Amino acid sequence: MKHLKSMDEYVNEALSDEKKMDALQDLNVDVSALVKKHVPILKKLDPKSAKAFNKLLTDFKNGIDDLSDY
């Protein structure tokens, strides 16, 4: 017979997932705010560096989004 999870296990998993998602969303918001704060500096980057930074930031934010799905 399969082991059935108790209601407590389901509730604890859901709370854990919600806390993880909240933490990742907070991180995403903080990173966005930090980037916005430094836009004047970022605008001074040469095109190659700006493109590389944008790719790095996009990859990072996509990674956070991916983690939120697990």
C-alpha cells in the first residue's frame, strides 16, 4: 500500500513553497530596484558592456522565475 501523506505534511509543504516564492519575489524586486537606482551609471556603459549586462540581468531574473516554479 502506498504511503499517504498526512494533512500536516501537505500544509507544511505548501507553507514552505509559499515562503520560498515570497523570498524569491522579494529578491527579484530588490534587484530591480537596485538596477533602477543605478540607471544613470548603466547608461554610461559602452554598447558591448550594456548588452552583456542586460543579458546577465535577464538570465538572473529568468533563473529566479524558474526557481519560483519548483
